Amino acid sequence: MALLNEFSLPPEAISHKQLTSLLAGAPKEIVMTNEETSLLSKEEEIFEELIKNWSCLSKELLATLNKKPNCLFANREKKSIMALGALEAHLHLALQAQKES
């Protein structure tokens, strides 16, 4: 017997047995200790620093590619030049996505 359906109203009353059954089937709540929270905060801080460094490096790389110095393309095959173009496009998309998040 379903107590709640996504299209029905909640029941006006529920028995203790039904409530216990719902509680037993509910996912357990995750409780974090201060140490775990601190560790998570440190990991988030490290990740944000990595994203910042990646962003700066990507912008620097894009600036270099936008200048299109002949020395970058002189000794490369067509496939290699096309790969650099694809890299440039993907970096632009990734930086835009990072800015939006």
C-alpha cells in the first residue's frame, strides 16, 4: 500500500506501524564530524586553487595562440595545426563554462 503518491495528497493520519516502516526504508542521514568538514573544506580550497591556476594558464595559452606566431605553426603538420585549433575552441568553451559556474 503506497502512502504517498506523487499525484495524491498526503494522508490526514498515519499509523505508528506505517511511520516506522517509512522510517526504516528512508536513507540514512550523513553526519560529518568537524574533522571531516575541515578536511572537505581543505579539499575544496585546493580544488579552487587548481581551477584558478588552470584558468590563468588557459588564458595565457589562448593569448599565445591568438597571436599566431609563425614559429608555432612553421614546422607542424596540418593535423597538428588543426588540433591546436580544436584546443583553442575547447579552451574557450571551458573558460566560459567555468565563468558561468
